[in-house]
Amino acid sequence: MPLLDVILGLLAAARPSSQGARRALGKFVADAVSAWSELFVVPGAAPAKQWEQLLEVLLCCASWGMESAAVTLPAWTSLNTAASRAGLSAVYAPVFANAVRAYRLASRFPEDFPAWTFEAQDAFRDFRDELRDLLRRMVD
């Protein structure tokens, strides 16, 4: 079994218990997607199985709440840019639709939002603003 398959299997099975660990894993996966988008998203080529698996892990990370979702936003920006340049926006449309669903859940105002610190509330609003900007770029 190739090393990449083993790593992807481990990432897909990971379920970090702390917010810090979820954020760290989300950043690790997001950095990989951002760095490799230009390598894997090429005109006329179908996405490789491992690339699809990595994007599924990125989706999983984005679903773990605001902090994890926030660190994955740059990866979706990179992927959207690479797909647009390669003329593959339609190929990646289902992936982006799944991402929007994950972010929609992460961007809902929690019931205890008024009890959050001012800094935490501000960070949540910043995340929602960044998400809004990303969605606008994806639609344009």
C-alpha cells in the first residue's frame, strides 16, 4: 500500500477530541490542499482518488466547528482558483456544494453566542465575513 494511502486513511479516521487538536489537523490538511492544488487540478485530468480522499478529509475538518472551519477556508480559496484556471469548475462543483453545506453548519450562530467573550464573538463574525467573501468568489 503506498504511503499516501496509509496517511490518507489515518487522516480520514482521525477524530481529535480537543478544539486545539481539531484546529491543528484542519490547518495541516488545509495547508496540504493549498500547496497541492496546482499539482492535482490540471486541465483535462480527472481528480486522482487520493486527491478526492484528501478533499473529503478537508470537508470533515470544516465540519468540526468555527475554529476548524476557519483554518480550512484558504484551502477552498486555493482549490477554487486552481479549478477556475484549469477550466474544471464544473468538475469540482459537487465538492464545493458539499463544502458549502459543511460551512453552513459551522457558521450558524450558537445559542450561547451572547455569553461568548467579545473576542470570541468578533472572531466568529470575522469567520462569517471570510466565508461570505469566499462564497461570492465561488459564485462569480
